[in-house]
Amino acid sequence: MIIRRTASLLLAPLLLGAASPDPAPAVPSPSEIVAAAPAGDWVDIAPSDLLLIDVKTGRDGTGRIVIQLLPAPFSQGWVGNIRRLAAAHWWDATSINRVQDDYVVQWGDASEKKPVPAGLAVVPQSGYEQAYDPAMFDRWWIGGHDLPAPYVAKGHLPAPTPPAPIVADPYAQYYAFSGGFAFGVSARQSATSTEQRLAPDRVWPLHCYAMVGVGRDLPPDAGTGAELYAVIGHAPRQLDRNIALVGRVVSGIERLSSLPRGTGPLGFYETAGERVPIVSVRLASDLPEGERPHLQYLSTDSASFARYAAARANRRDPFYLRPAGGVDICNVPVPVRKRP
Amino acid sequence: MIIRRTASLLLAPLLLGAASPDPAPAVPSPSEIVAAAPAGDWVDIAPSDLLLIDVKTGRDGTGRIVIQLLPAPFSQGWVGNIRRLAAAHWWDATSINRVQDDYVVQWGDASEKKPVPAGLAVVPQSGYEQAYDPAMFDRWWIGGHDLPAPYVAKGHLPAPTPPAPIVADPYAQYYAFSGGFAFGVSARQSATSTEQRLAPDRVWPLHCYAMVGVGRDLPPDAGTGAELYAVIGHAPRQLDRNIALVGRVVSGIERLSSLPRGTGPLGFYETAGERVPIVSVRLASDLPEGERPHLQYLSTDSASFARYAAARANRRDPFYLRPAGGVDICNVPVPVRKRP
């Protein structure tokens, strides 16, 4: 086995970031930290933010994929279109038409001729990112520099100087979490200070595994949300800010990622018989209470999340010999569970 | 569609890294650059470095997965064991036993009782990485700082100062390619110079998509190579230098990545009936010439590869509005093709 987990490790003391005595006591794995998180660290996802896609696959019969929609203010033009398309039952009897290995699964109207409801928003390229808003900060957790010791930034960010950020890559200067999602954050020199301070500038969601976006043709405003895709491979971060993201698959991603790959260009299925029928797409809030899924995400403001993220960056559970000392932001997926 | 490619773009001029006139002419996508690479930029993979796994899946009948083994000096203890196991037909009638979404597919002897051939090497933890050897350099291509303008480092590396590296993450200081694979490189202050120079120190392969590694229990030398896994999700780079890598799936990864996910702990299949039978595992060199696959990788020393990598870091084909200006090393997979 690659990873061995022992239940008794849950009882072991936490030593996150601290110098380990010799021999180092066992410390919990990220999933053990999540399993031990108290009820108060979990946040219910509103039924109006859950999009339920029921598909018919040869392998499993009918199965459900659940998408958590991005919270305001992100991508709300497209998210609003998606709510209208679901309310109009527009996707019923459409299909999954494209499965490209290590990239995306894409669904919508295979004929590309089905008219969409009148009045869908046309969202310009500027909708791919948001201006930073200080009001965002109370519920944000900035992970650019100090993942093991999170802090709420008070209007400025530390300059990107050594020691190296624990989360670093060429795609963004900083990262933050909010509402169950990770975001990239750019920064600019603060105009109001002569000190070496950086002010958060633009904020955008990230193309990590299981993220859901809006297919489009060449014009940046061409996508309505009727054509959607989900990431099923290594994070294609080059798409960040080049296409709209609208949510994340929080349940059933394996129903998409295990589909047969399409053999046509870009992984499109070459015959109608290969397409995967979509039975219905609904918001959970449009279903009777008894039929709704009840999902929760681990609050990114919580101590449990901080511990989880630190453990992702520095695996000290017994299998690991050499903690990395850092982590790719897409290797810190926000944990989701069924409400107990 | 997420990405639209037009064949006529192949004729457009290259403008990699140059300031674009307004309006910018269309430039090729990474796959168009690869398609246009001259024959001399492709390197045959030796049949003795290709491991062929024939499996029986419910969906496709019998299918083949091809793994390119890591070149010397990397992981050669385990690679040698794998050659012996294949020669002994040890994997015949074993199975794929684990498929964990966004992580790995794992195969070997489900009973964990089948004896391995006598005399397999026991490789210590030190085998997870190699000391940098200056002789490596002639065929290395250091991509830490100047992916668009590659150079062969002459015994030293540029210090990690601004401008930011085009390839950067928290897992390694530098990256290099050799023999069709990407490697992480650590650096230390050069002892022979008072200048700000860094000397390459340790070198190790990376857990990118489709990489193949050696399952093990807790002791770092516990894995023989009989139990193997392939990465089928976002790169689990936390495993780098914590477990041995031995190669990369260069053909047929979709046969692994599209398998049903296991429902047991860690994605293990819960019943024998779910396991995917392995019919045979052979080195291509052990097959008659007429039955061998003939594969090539794009030389990482070639101008085509430099152009390809630069295009991965700065998409300027028409779909893209905002080139990233950098790239995750695992988003620069070395292209492989059938020999024409």
C-alpha cells in the first residue's frame, strides 16, 4: 500500500510545525484531522447552492453528481444563468459528450442547436475575476506565506520574500479560501504606504481537480453556462482567468472521471451511442426536503482546516520520511462530507 | 468547446516571449508545435525500457498499457527488480486491485502471498534520489528560470532571485529534463565561489500524472517493485522522495484512469470480481520484433521541446486571453508518439 493509516493515530499528539523530538511521535494524517474535526467546524451548504445532475451510465445505472456553486461575488452572471437553465429543466435529455483524459468531462446539448431560455446574461471577460474587496477578509484565510499559522490579513499582505511561501506557483502571488473554495490573489504595491507592503488586487477561482467551468467558443463572453465541464486530471491552471468557473463537484466526481475517454478530437465521443444521457439537472432547493442531499464543507476559518492544510504541506504521519515543507494549492481540496 | 484548434495556425509565425504587435498574430498551441516537430527531434525509446501490461477489462476486452522505465541512474535497483519480475512472468494472472479517485491505480498480487523471485534487490531510502553528477549536464535542460530560452548550465545555476522562475512550486528549487522525464533539483551554495552561485545537489523524479511508482509498507526499503501504482489524478507531489518512482505510462493511461473506483478503504476493490485481470507483463525487448510497440519521445534538448514548453507556460493560441507567464512542471508532460 502506498499509504497506511492507523486509527490509533487519532489519539497521538499534534506536532504541526514544531521541532520533533527523537524519535518523532506519530501525528495524524490530513484525513484523520478532518475526521476528528468538531461539528462546529463544518458549514452546511445551502440547498440553493447545490446543483444535482442525474446521469444514466452503462456501468452504474442512474447516478448523481453534486456541484456546489461558487459563492457571490464570483461568476454570478453565469451562476445565475445556470439557476435559470436548471429551473427550465433545460439539461434534461441532454448528455455528456466529451471525456478527455487528464483534462475535462464536458456536457450539454450535443446538437449545439437547442435554444437557451431568453434573457440569459452575457457576461464579459471582466467576470473571470473580481476586484478585491476588504469586506471579503473577515471570512478569508490567506495562505500565501504562513499556512501552518494562518492569520487574517489586516489590509495588507506580506511581501513575497524569503523564506519561500509554503504555497507558491507561477500562477498567482497569493491564495485565499472562502466559502469552501480556493482563490488566487494578485497584489500591487500599496499606494498609501512607503513601506514594502502589498495590497490585494484581483481575486479569481482556480482550475483545481473537480472544478466546474463554462465552455465557450473564442469570444470571452460566448459561454452562457449551458455547456459545462469538470476537471478530471492534473489542474489545468493555464485556464485560470481565461474561462469562467462556476463551482466544484462535491459528490460523485468518480462518475465523471471514470467514464470511457472519447476517441474523437479533444476527447469528444464519436457516436451518439457513447454519450452519457443526462436524466435531469435540478437545484437541491427545487426538490422536496426529503430528497435533498445535505452536505457540509470544513470551514476554512476553522482550526481544523488550518491543521489539515498544514498537514497537507508537511506530512508527518508514519508513511512519510521527508515532509515537503510546502504544498500546491490544488493539493489542499476543501473537505466535504454528508451532514451527520 | 474549451479549446479550439485550427490547422492553419501551424503556418503562423512564432512569437514566443516576444512583444506582440497589435493585433497579435495567432501562434501555435503546444500540440501544434509538437505535431510540427521535425523527425530529428524525436528519440526512439529502447524496447528494453518499455514494460507492456496487458489487462482484461469488461469494457474493452484485452488492452495494453505501456510504461517507459526511468533511465539510469534513477531508481535502478527497483527497475532491475521489475525487469526480473517481468522475465519471470511474475505478474501474469495477478490483477489491478485498487483505484482511488484523483490519486492512484495499483496492481500486483492481491493475496499478498505470492513469493517473489529470489535475489531481488533491497533498495534503501537513499535510492529515492541521486547525487547530482556533472556528467548528467550535457543532456540536461534546466528549466528553473528560463524555460523560453533554455541553456545548458555550466556547473552552476542562477540564484532564485526575481524575476520569478517560470517554473516554481514549493516542492523543488529547480527542474530539469532528461531522457523523457522531468526531475526536481535541489541546490546548495557553491563551496568554490564567493559569488552568489548555487550548485546542483540532489536530483529526483516527480509524481506527475501517469508516473509509476513502487508501493511499499512503512519501511522505506520495503517495496520490491512487485506492487506498482500509477498516478491518475492531480500530481501528489508530497510523495516525491518518499517513495520510489520507476517510470511513466506512455500509452494506455486511459485504460487505468477510467477504471471503476474501488469502494473499500484507499480505493481497494472490495470483491475479487471487481479486480481487473492482468494477462501478462513483458519487456518489449522480450517480444518478437514484429510485436513490439515503437514509441518516441520529444527530445528535451530540442528546439521543438523548448518551444512547446514555452507555449505551455504562455498560451498565445487564439482561445487564450491571458497567458499565465509560468507553468507547473507537471503541466509540461514530455510528448510521446508512435514512431511514424
